[in-house]
Amino acid sequence: MSRRIRRTPYTDCVEAAGVRGFSVVNHMLLPKAYQASIEEDYWHLREHVQIWDVSCQRQVQIEGPDAYKLVQWMTPRDISSAKVGQCLYVPIIDEDAGLINDPVLLVLAENKFWLSIADSDVLLYAKGLALGAGLEVSVTEPDVSPLAVQGPRAEALLGELFGQHIRDIGFFKFGWIEFAGTRQLIARSGYSKQGGFEIYLNGGHHGADLWNAIWQAGEAHNMTPGCPNLIERIEAGLLSYGNEMTRENNPLEIGLDEYCSLDKPVECIGHDALLKISRAGIDRQIRGVLFDGDPCPACSIPWPVTVDGEKVGQITSAIFSPRLKRNIGLSLIDRAYWETDQSVTVYSNDGQLRTGEVTALPFA
Ligand code: THG
């Protein structure tokens, strides 16, 4: 493997745990599968607990007197009342309101932030803005590698290992644990809706020790190695940068309105463009599509969604849901067809024509 594809502090452990394949996100390995099938992993995640190497959620650290200004420039979400200890899901947009990323923002101090990024080079965008505008700020990628513990038994497991005070951490808040004589950040967050925590390990040389400590404590909790689960993510309507959104999309189209402050002035580069789009009204928006037929193949190229032979959207992620017992997909859908229960046809790339209907997100 090329050295351009970065290993993580946990990769040795992930390999020892029987990883079967990787994806690459932010130029770094992300485990894709272990011994169990995606479906077995899905049921296990809903009932037990898993350990995920999500180091590829790299931190873009923005620190200095102009740090707050730079972060607000990049996001249309008003961060003026954000408190230290908070995590905020923040769309990052360009001057046309095109999406550059959808990270989690961590407020570490008044003048210090982390953007926990999805798959695009936010560090370069932030550095370019800072240099071009002569901001007094440093933009770096610190040696921080998130390890997620997800599932309903995560709290019991991590409480035993790191102290019951972690139970008091609210959703999308962070606190601290002690590990190997160091202080480490722990947040109640993660890329699933089954509950859990993310430990933002500072110091990659502690990676194997942290993994092994959780691994041992996990034995009593039926823990398995895992990774973001495609069935769970699609059911939950969790979006993936590069799949459901690119720079071609604005946050309103993909249902991130909630994280855009349009009712007040915000010193954000794309705010005017976004307001204009909002006033004019969007002509397509993300929806769920439920569709028939055998379990669908992987959606590696977008699948057209049609009504009466006319293309009204495209599915960007899809899988068979063993709980809903139907195929489920995420799709932008044109305005005239985006109402719930609209009948559609899906052209999956196995040559099958599948009938289905539009539904709200998340899937029930
Ligand atoms: N955790 C951390 N960093 C990340 C991700 C993560 N970076 C990349 C990627 N995931 C960013 N995308 C998301 C998408 C959704 C959520 C988090 C990161 C998420 N959303 C919740 C929801 O939709 O219900 C809550 C958002 C809120 O209410 O503020 O959790 O997973 N560290």
C-alpha cells in the first residue's frame, strides 16, 4: 500500500482483529468489514457494543486570536453562543453555498476549535482563507485519532473502564478521561444512532494501549470490532460527504436547514448565497426511497429514479434493510415528486427495474 494512504495508530490492532478490507477517507485507512456480514454487524450494533477505528475523522485545529472569526466564515451555522465543551454539527460552504464538508465542531476554548472532518481537504481551505485574509491564526492537523465505541452497552463498558463520570456527558458534549497518565477528550457522539462515545486520542503512540484496554474490558460486554454500518446509517438518514453531497449541493437540498442560521446575520462567506437560494426556493431535496425486488447490490454509481420515464432524482446510497424488509436508498428528488408515497422506478445497476415510493427521513 502506498505511503500516501496513511495507517492509523490502531491499524495493527484492527488487522489483528481480522479486518477484511478498508476504505480510504482523508487519505487514511477506514476499516470496512470484519468477519461478520454487514447484516450481522447491524443487529449486533443495535443490541451490544462495537469498537470502531475512525481515525480518518481528522481534526483541523484552528487556534489563535482570529480562530472564532475563521470558523464562523466557513459555516452558515451561528456559533456565537457555542460554549466550551460543546460539539456542533456544522456545514462548511464556499461562496456559492456549495458544500465543502459537514464536520463536527468541538469548542475547546474561546480561541481554539477542532473541525472533525468528513472526506475533503478542509485544512487547505482554512489555510487559504487565513493566509489570504492575513488572519492571526494557526491551522494544523494535530496528532489526534478518534476511536468510537458505539452501541447501547457503550456507556456501561466505558463507565467501568474510565469512571462513571462519563455517564454525565450529554449528547454532543465532551468531557475528559485519564488514560496512561494523560488527559483525553471523550464526547458522546458518533456516526450511528445507537448511542456511544468517541475518544479523541491525543498521541498516536498510545493507540495500541487504548485499543487493547477497551478490547479487554469489552469481553464482558460481547464487544466486537466494527465500522460505520451502511444499513444503520441509511436507516438513520446519516449523510456521507462525497456520496449524498458534494460541492454541487447546498445544505438546504440535503436537509441541513436545521444547521444553517438564516434568520439572523452571520459573518459567513456563503451566507448571502444561501439566503438567496432559500428565498428563491430549492428545486430538489433529499428523501428516502423504499423499493422492491431482491436485496439490491452496492450503489457504487448513482441509480436513476424516474416517474413516467422522466428522471426525477438519483439514489446515491442504498442497501437492503433486514428490519424493514425492503431496499432503502437516499436520493435527491425533484420538487414536483418529493411528497411522501410518490411512486417511482429505480434503475439499480444490476439491470433490474424496481418499483418503489418516496418517504421521509429518517426511515421509520
Ligand atoms: N464523528 C466525528 N467526526 C465526524 C463524524 C462523526 N466527521 C465526519 C462525519 N462523521 C461528519 N458527519 C456527521 C454526520 C452526522 C452526525 C455527525 C457527523 C450526527 N448527527 C446527529 C443527527 O443527525 O441526528 C446529530 C447532530 C446534532 O444534533 O447536532 O451525529 O460521526 N467526531
